[in-house]
Amino acid sequence: MVRLPLTPAEVARGRRLGALLRRARGQRSMLTTALAAGLSPETLRKIESGRVATPAFPTIAVLADVLGLSLDAVWSEINRSDGAVDLAGPARDPGHRLAS
């Protein structure tokens, strides 16, 4: 199976996801966070750095749970066009869902 190259929008969204996760992790170590999520520290590092721009939904869900983030907040923040990160803000479009 050939994987198509990521679009610039997907790359940008991956970077926003990584920034959101880094900020939510705060002073917690990458090792502790990764192990709590059942991931390797290397996988978490790649996601936080944007090298894995499109992690699987279950991976995002478990990281959000470990970091105390709602999936609505994660979805809202990674789809912002201004790149700002607001950890506490509610989803701006309640009709916009991760899955239907």
C-alpha cells in the first residue's frame, strides 16, 4: 500500500496537535505520559514534534484522556487556522464532530 504525501494542511494540523499535547503535558515527563497512554516515549516524541502528523484516532483519544483533554477541545484546537492553542476553551462548533 502506498501512502500519499501529507497535504500542507495535514502537516500544520499535526504541528498544532503536537503543540497542544506538549502544553497539556506541562511538567510531566514524556516517559510517564507515554507509559500512561500505552505508547513508547519515541512515539509520543514524534507526535509532539509533528513528525507523526496523523496519528490514529485511538492514539489521540488515549493521550487526550491521560492529559485531561476533551476530544472536542482537541478537535477544535487542531483545526484552528490561527495556530493558537487554548486548552480550556470549549469547541467552537458543537455540530463539528470527530466521527459521525
